[in-house]
Amino acid sequence: MPPDLYARLAWLPQPTAAFREECRAVLASDSAGREIARLAKYALEENQLRRLAAAIETVRSRGGSLAPLTPFTLGVLGNATLEPLVPALVASAARHGIALTCVQADFAQTMQDALSPDSAVNQARPDAVLLALDHRGVPLREGTHDAEYVAANVEEAVGFVRTLRRALRANGGATSIVQTIAPAPESLFGSFDRAVPGTARNLTAAFNAALVESLAGGEDVLFDVAALAETVGLSAWHSPKQWNVAKLSFDAKYLPLYADHVARIIAALRGKARRCLILDLDNTVWGGVIGDDGLEGIVIGQGDATGEAYLDVQRAALALRERGVVLAVSSKNEDDVARSAFLRHPEMLLREDHIAVFQANWNDKATNIAAIAAELSLGLESMVFLDDNPFERDLVRKGLPEVAVPELPDDPALYARTLAAAGYFEAVTFSEEDRKRATFYRDNARRATLRDQVGDLDGYLASLRMTIVFAPFDATGRARIAQLINKSNQFNLTTRRYTEGDVAELEADPSAFTLQVRLVDAFGDNGMISVIVCRPSGADAWEIDTWLMSCRVLGRRVEQMVLREIIAHARAMGVRRLIGVYRPTERNGMVREHYAKLGFLPAGEDASGETTWQLRTEAEIEEAPMEVQRLGFALTAV
């Protein structure tokens, strides 16, 4: 994809000619948040981003609702001009499901604002702070220095950023989004620059490597601006004229791209990264129409330019699966004909075992995608649909607006690059559980097949040979616990969000009761599937502060086993009552009756619809057919 296509966000459809009028119409809409989200999904240039951001601010100032967009407050600190950045961030965030509020620091007052508890950024108690620093904003001194000098200078510069991060956390409680530094395109020695430690290219490379290392295992997250600049070209990214005239740290034509990348990270922090790639087949995964051309007539494989382009799509899909993205198929085809390529074509890289759900029939694509989401127990907002056909893309966008549908160019050689550029699968952490996710969901689809075959629920559950594993929060599970807390929206009673630091505090808090829950069955390890936090409430009660669960284990009576475990520990600690709270959101309606189904009695409801429930710990709870293991608990506590 040439650089101008990155600047134009070419994976997004173009806005309509009536975009200005559509922004005005938002102000009178009863569903402003949904309309804003729809308009944000176009490829918007800077002025259009400003217009949409202005509409968002007007709705907000009038007290209107931006639901279902998720609120997020972002502080913005940097050494360059920040004014053009804020509206671009606000509008781009809506594209990713976020209602963003930005708090902007004064120009080039980065350290002062971080260190002052009374600064606007710290007073706002933001969810995160963007440290928008370029090579002029950190104390790097390029030149002909030797390696020892460079090492000391890099440590000084990383220490400068570390001080900012610590101050922002101490004074405002915020996670920092920390940028790498884009190297300048100019050289001092030409090709020999690589051999001199102190040149700008080597100095920024050493700084970036040390910066990444300093973030390892912490709560702050990385924004790799260096990689973004290298992707579009360093000479295109850096504009000496725009710096001299307006103090812009990169060319303004890349403002939509930069803002979109920041918005992806914010969305990932809120668990909104996509988790499933749904593939069309004909002219998307291979060239040709298998139903017409036959197995031998489709174009795929080495030695043919078109065939290699489709292999690139398959490699991209397999690479995503390797990092945990679930793969599915939605194709207008006869099922046995579509599967034949996966089973018998010698050049195919994708095989049937890689696909969690295979939908090949004559239904429309929107119907199939909805069925795939239901079978995987994933929301539509987790889906990305890749299809070469503009008609099918438009149909899915209109029928299922929650699904991400990238525009594809005419040349299949650019399909894989376009999918990567769209950034649907942004990550801020990566764990062994993430790596296994695709397998989890594939196995879950097989469980569904077994369930349909067995018919009787008790017989089905017994056939799974389940073992449920309980353990308190610990350092090993900390990252995954925080990830689940921040991305679980449907089976989540309170949707409270906690960082890894918060989780660590819960581990050390003797008054808090915590559970991390895993489930293993005949098909494999489901990984961590539930998180519980209970806190004291009065002399003899625990309030269930957090109860969330992966939707992929619904219908297996895991809830009953979790409640039995909570009650066992509560009794051991002399707790006589459990208090459950349900806080309604746009997406957690499925658990509205959760506590009622478990035998809790209603204890109150407020004007917002938040309900409170109560259960005596002497209650007996039905046991599900599964073995129980307890890890890391003192024997007296169970």
C-alpha cells in the first residue's frame, strides 16, 4: 500500500457528499452516539474530523447521551503543538467505540504538568495520558559520540520519560501511552551512519529499544510511532517546514493516521480490539470461483503472481491465528465444495482445522456472520469480515454495523497489507492465554456439535469431563486478570475496570477475597474463564464487587460452582451474607437476572436501574457435574 493510501485511511469507505449535513443531523438525533459511531467509520480527513468532533462536543455540552460509546478521558502532553491533535483524537476514538474527552496540557510544559498535582491533566484524573514526545522532547544529544557516551545519554533520556510516567501515575493515577521516537531521515556520514554510535539513527534506535524494555511488565503501554513513520517513509513523516512554521512534530497529512493509531490503543485498553476474522473464499482466499472453476481451476500457489497474492492473505490469517485471533469462514457455496479446497488442494496453507466455524451456504453474509458470532459466543463488535465483493461489504456494513469490514483494493496483492494497516487486532499485552485463544474457540465449536448430538444437558455436561480450578489472584495470572476485567462486557455484573496495579493491590489486601477460575474439559484447557472480587460490607457481609465470566462457557453451570466456592470461603471467614450488585450497561443485559437465578433475594433498586441482591451463606447451591481443584489457598479457608 503506497504511503498516500495510509494517509487516506484507504481501508475505510469514503464519506458521502452529505457528510457535513449528516454531522448537523446528529444534534437532533435520538441516538446520537450510534450516528456518531457510524459517521466516524468513514475515511475522514482533518477538517471532517474537526467537524465530527465539534458535533460530539455539542451533544455532550447539551447533556445528550453518547451511548453506546464507552467514556474515556485522555490527557495529552507533548513538546509540539497539540491543538490540531485533540479534535482528531476525539473523532477517531468514536470509530473504535470510545466517547473520548481530552485534557490538553500547555505547549511544551510536559514535565511541569506531570509533576504538578494541580495541573489540568492531573486534576482530571484521566484514564490515560498520551506522552506525545518526538526527538526534540527528550534529552538525546546526537553527534560523533562513542558507545559509552551513548549508553549514558540513552539512560538519561529513558529516565526522563520514566520520571514523567511515575509523576503522572502518582499525581493523576493515569496509565501512560508512551511513544517511540521516529528517527530523522537525514544522515551525518551517509551509509557509515550505522557504524558511529552517536548518530541520530543509532541514538534513536538505542533509545527506542531501552524505552520498550523499561515498559516491560508494567502498566504503561507502547505507541510505536517510529514504526508508523517508517511505514509511510521518514522523509514524508517529518516536515521541517511545518515544524518551523507551526511546531507540528509530523506532517499534518498524517494526522488522521496518527489519531487512528492512538484510538486503537485506547480501544484495546478498554477491551475493544477485534477477536475474530471471518473470511470469504472465492477471490479472497483464492482466485476464481470454486463452484464454477472446480478444485483444479482456482488460482493459488507459488509460481503465479495472482496465486502468490492469495497465499499472502492465507499467511496473514495464519499469523493472526498464531497470536490468538479466531478464524471463521462465510462463503456463498456448497459446503462440501468449499471444504474441498481446505482438504485436498496441495497449495492451500489454511486447513479445515484452522477454522473455528465454517459457514458455506446460500444465506446472505449478514445472516451467516450473526450465526458465527452466536456459535462462538462473541459479540458482533469482535468480528472483522474480509470480502473482495463491494456488494457483500456494503450489505454487511448496513445490516451489521458493529462488524468491521475493510475496503479492499482491486489488486489482491494488497489485500494482506490492507488488513494489517487497518489495525483491527491492536494489542497492549500478549499472554500465553492470548496465543491459545483461537484453539479455545475452535474447541468450543466442537463442544457445541457434541451438545447437539447428545441432546440431554446433563449427559452433555457429563461427557465433557470438566474440572474447574480455583485460585486467588497472583502475580502469574495478573496480566490476564486485568485483561479480562477490562475487556469483559456482556457477562459482567458491574463492569468495574482495574489496572494491573489495582490487581496487585487486591492480591496484597487481606480484607479482599479474590478468585481466578479456569476450566479444563475433554476438548482441552479453556484458560481463565472467570474473575471474582469480594470486599467486606459491614461486620458480617461481603459485597461481590466484580463477577465476570467468559461467554464461551455459558450453559455449563459454572456460575453455580463459582457461587459454591464463594460461599465456602465466606463461611470459613465468618461471613453470613453475600451482597450482589447488578449495574446495567448497553451490553450486559444477559446477566440482569443472574443473581435471581442463583437464589439471591432482591434488596433494592435505584433510579438508574442498578439492583442489589442478598443471599445468606447457609444457602445450599446445586452442584454441577465437574471436579474441583483449589490452588494456592490456605487449607483453613475452604
